[in-house]
Amino acid sequence: MIGQYLSLVGLEKHFGSVRAVTSLSLEIGAGEFVSLVGPSGSGKTTALNMIAGFEGPSAGKIVIGGRDVTHVAPNRRGIGMVFQKYALFPHLTVRQNIAFPLRMQRQSNKTRMTTRVEEMLELVQLSSFGERYPQQLSGGQQQRVALARALAFEPPVLLMDEPLGALDKKLREAMQFEIKSLQERLGATVVYVTHDQDEALTMSDRVAVMAGGELKQFGTPTELYRHPNSAFVADFIGRMNFIEGNCIENAGGTAVVRLSDDTVLSIRAQGLPATPKAGQTIKLAIRPERVRVARRGEGGSGCLAAVVQACVFVGSVHILVVRLESRPDVLLQIQLPAEGGLPFQERDAVDLLLDDGAIHLFANTERHAA
Amino acid sequence: MSGPCEVPQPAFPRQRRSTAASARFYSRGVSVCLAAPLVVALAIGFVYPVTRLVGLSFEGGSLEQHRRLVAEPLYLGVLASTVKVAFIVTIASLLLGFPVAYLMARLRHGIAMVVAACVFIPLWTSVLVRSYAWVVLLQRNGIVNTLLADAGITDGPLKLIYTQGAVIVAMTHVLMPFMILPIYSTLQTLPPDYNRAARNLGAGAFRAFISVTLPLSLPGVFAGSVLCFVLALGFYITPALVGGPGSMLMATLIGQQTTVLLDWPFAAALSTVLLTVTLIFVFLFRKTLSLSKGLHSVH
């Protein structure tokens, strides 16, 4: 029962002329933890509502473990769901809340039902709270009850709609690990909606990045971080610096680009995509931790001249904000290891060396996330 | 207990903070000044006359008036039929009003406004007008009788007006908004996620309603029922216009005693009994409400 595969085939949802979700196709394996991330209005919640059955899709198919549930009523889908604000029934105790789905299934065996409820209470470590009402529990405890209730009937798929949004940072991180370890232990298939990309990267086996109702990229956290397929994904997942320019040549694993400050870079890298083609305007992207910094004149050839604008110490790393000398409107963020002092200070003139293997080139056709 | 500046409890921060804040903003003097007009108005317009009335019924320390009331089966019959009518009117208002309230809470805003207007506009119209409307509808050659006769369902005009049935129908119509509004306001505060959660957990539309929406709307149902019942117990205009001598209710009887027979002490005794019965029912309602566990925590 628990942990079935889920496949979405060309799912569409239109509200009047607004396309909330367009041709969304995802294959989610049994026991896999998949996050849907995206800015608000990206269609991730609509997608979740369609899987749960609260919204009927305009087109497409939803299949769970081989069963087409596209037109099945929500109560007959057997999908568990944890709501953003938990939606625990305030007139029922914790125990009654967890028993609710079992009662609805008309489980005739009363003792089995009681045992199951106790098992679930134990699973989420709330055994002594069974007789309390939801509003007598803390946010984290309510969250765990919601989880226990959604898992009580061993659903083939568990949906979670920003379940940690209402908790503070410390508790949120603790719950992330708790949910993840529970999911692994039970082998549950989880579809997790969040707008917090860190949360998605931490918890998921694979992440689906959505924007404007479309699926932008679907892959493991490492894939998304190291090989984003668009400037949008590059910007949305982790931090990314962008410099605009023109592509002069792109062939045989070497790309030559002229950046907007007229620096010409020749980039030799494995797996450079065939686009952008020569003559196209491009965006060059690089992660803050892949930029090396040297004093002015010590950088060698092919480096960018910049001036340090600010140095910030954030505990684990130093963050350096630099301004390109020839393009004062371009600010870059650079991460340097925190060990040892920072050898730079504000208004220092520096050379930036971009790590060839870490450069991404995107054709400049789309706007990236703010 | 410590002072009003007590640290808010984390469990219910919102409630705690609001009491603490109001205590901090208004000094005792200001609070008394703000409450004074209402207290004075209540004392003059309500407490004094009611006390006088109750006192009048025990005039000269005798129970004579009350004995008269109990001894005469007619009066007890009027009391019983008043309670019965109020009860039926409350149930009818609930059965007819709940779906309307539910609809108002679930419909899209624009359409909900139209339904709300249909509920409110009668409320703003005088009770007298609405009661006369029923007289027009139900009288011997009224619309209902004409329709029935024209359709060939009845041979001659039925006696519709001046019956207890007419009183119940008209009172239900008049009192329904008082049932709809409290239920609507409770339903409206219920997040749609409760219903979705119930559906998601395996409840069909009907079971989701029965096991989640309905119990969570009970505070509104109770509030509306108490309001309707209490108003119905003391209702005067509608029964006086639509009801006949055979279907007399307490308020009409009291009115008759004061305006026609000028027997003030006996009217006072009738009023005292009606007041007592009303208070007993309100107390019973509250008791039932506090017995249904978990409901107090809904709001």
C-alpha cells in the first residue's frame, strides 16, 4: 500500500484564460521524495491540488501505482495530505484525529484501529498527548499529529503543502530531518511543495523546479545545483552571479565570449551545451564559491578587474561583494572560506578569476528570477 | 494572579495580548466612563421596570396572582402552546436557515452578496409589514386560497389565517434571519482546509459535512437557536395579527391583560412566569453547549 509510484502525464489546469499549469509531466518512483519548488504563482500548489483531487485537471492524466485516478473523487484516491496550517479538526482529540481516516474507511475491527492509532502516536512520539485537543499542542506537535493522521492509513502517496511554513527556523530544521527519516523508514512516496529551495535541496531525492505553470527542470539536488538547464533554475537554486555578454564562438568544447565590459574570455569546459550559438547574446553564470580573488595585477590573463564594495562575515564563510570596474552596474557575490583572516577590505582593487569548469552559459532569451 | 502586564502565555498569545493591551490602554476611570451610558440606560430602561413588574406580581406579599395563573388551565395552556410554537419555529428556522447560511458561506463573493441581501432586506423591513404580508397571503380570498382553488386542488377556501399553523409559518419567516446570521458567521470562519482534509482522509461529501462541518458549526447553531427561541417566546406582533383567539400566545395574553382588562398585577404575574421560563431555557441551552466538549475551543 504505502509507497507507490506516481506519474503525471501532460497535466494542464486553466482558470479561464489563465494557464496555472501547462503540460506537467513527472515520473515519481515508489518511495521517492520529490519536491515541487517555485516562486508563488508557479503552479506548484495547483499541481498538488490536482493530485489530491481538489481541482480537476483541464487535460492530462494522474496515475498512482498503475491506477488512473484522474477523475476519481478525493476521498477515493487514498492519498495522504499534510496541509499548510495542518487542518487538524479542532473538535476532535489527537487520538480521534488520527483515527478519522481509519473510521472513514469503515475498518470494522475496533482493536486493530486502536492499535494502529497508538502505533502512529508512538511513531511521532506523542503517545502521552492522545487525549489533548489540537489547540493545546505547540506548532511542532500539531505538525507531527498532521503527519501521523496522513500516514495512518498507509497512503500510496503522501502530499505535503508547505508543511513547515508556520514554524520558526530551528524547529523547521529539526522537523525537516524528522520528516525525512520517517519517510525513509516507511518507504513513503512523498510530493512536497515548498517555496524554500534550501528545504527542497535538503530533503528531496529529486526536485522539480516550476515557474509560470511550467516545469523548468527535474533532477537530483546536485544536478540542479551543478548543471542548471536555464538561467531561471540557476538563479532559483542556490546563489548565482550573472554577467551579460556576447557569444563569439562555441564549438568543440571551447566557447569564446565577450563580456559586457569587453573582456574576452575563452572557456574550455566539458559538456558545454551547443547553445548559445555564435552571435547570440548570453548570460555567463558562476556560483559565488567558484570565483577566485587576487590582488590587482596578480590575477594573470583572462581575469576581470573589480573593486571590493563590502565584506560580510556570516560565520561559515566570508561574503565579498565586488563591482566590475568597467561595468559599475554589475555586482558579484563571492564566497571565501572563513578560516584565516580576510586579506581584502572595502575599496581594494582586485582581479577575479572565473573557474572554467564552473561557468554556465545561457542564451539570453529569458528573464531570470528576481 | 499578577497584574495586567503578565507575560503572554505562548499557547494562546493572541487572546492574552488583547486583554493585556486593553487593560494597559484604558485606565479604570476611562473604562467606567465608557461603560456608564449603557449601564445607566440598562438600569433605567430594563432593570427598574422588570424589577417593578416582578414586584407588582407579588403585590402585598401575596401569591394570589400566581395562584390564579396556575389554577386556570387556560393560562397554563397558553404557556404550553407558547413554548411549543417557539420550539417548532426554532426547529423550522434551523432546518430552513442552515442551508441558506451554508450557501452564503460557500458561494462566490458576488452571488453570496445577493443571497445575503435576500436575508437582510426582510430584516430591515418592519415586522408589522411582514406580518400583514402573511395576512394578505393567507386570508380567505388571499393568494394562496385563490391559487389552490384555481388549480382545482380545493373546492372552497381553506381556513388558513388565524390558526396556529399560520402563526408558526409567519414567525418562522420573521425570525429566520436571526438563525441564518450566527450560523453564517460561524461557517464563514471555518477554513476550507477542514473540509478538504476530511475529503482527503476518505470522507465522502456528505460524511465530511456530518463529521466535520456540522460539529464545527454548532456554536453558531446554538447561538441562532437561543436567539430564535427566546424571541419566539415573547413574540407579540405576528401572533397578534396572524393568530386567532384559539391560538393565543403569552405575549398576546399579557397585552390583552394590560390594554383591555387593565389587570396589571395579573399581567405582571404572567410576565414573571414567561421571564422565568425563558431564563430556564437559556440556562439549559448553555448547559448543553458547555457539555459538548471541544466546542468551546473552536473560537
